[in-house]
Amino acid sequence: MKKIFMMIAFIAGLGLFAHAQEKVKATPALRAAKQTKVLTKQLNLSNSQITQVNAVLLEQGRGLDSLKALKGTNDKKEQRYSHKQIRDNAQTKLEAIFTAEQKTKYLAFVEAQKQKKAARKEAKTSPEPQN
């Protein structure tokens, strides 16, 4: 009896673990809201700026999602170019919303994020040190 109970508990635990591993795909609206929240904290945005920034990020997210839907149908070079165009367009619009001080902070924040990403990529690709 004890073995059956333990087996049922084990199987139920596996089911819960497998369910916890499923990733929920963030919608463009969720991603825009999250990014807006981060930028609001970093740059001390006004209410008007928050609305504008969220709109730009939402537009960017929808554009990038539409590119993902076309993945495999376009040339990779063309896909990368389109991706860069969407991001550059959003960057230009965001910079127009910010004050000079916020723009400086934003560009520093973006650069710090690029460095973090490069460090993670480097850590991921570098071989493990041998003992």
C-alpha cells in the first residue's frame, strides 16, 4: 500500500514538474508593459512619457512578432535587416520622447544591457575550466 501511494505521489510530482516547465509566450502588450516599467524606473518618466513609450514599444513588439510569423519564408539576411529596421525605428522614436538627461541615461542603460548580453553569451560559449 505504501509503495502504491509513493508511486502515485511520484507520478503526480512529475506531472507538476512538467507543467511548470512550460513557457508562457509573452504577448507584445506584456513585453511592452514590462519594458515600460523598467524604463520608467531607470529614467523617471512622466505619465505622458509612459504612455508614449508604451505605445512605441507595443508597436515594436507587434512588428517583431509579425517577423517571427514569417520566419523561414524570407531570406535570413532580409529578416535580420527588417528586424534591425524595426528596432532602430523604435529607438529613434524613444529618443525623441526623452529629455536630454533621460536620453543620456537611456543610451547608457542600453549600452549596459548590451554588455550584459555579451558577457552572458561569452560565459555560455567559453569552455569550462579544467581542474
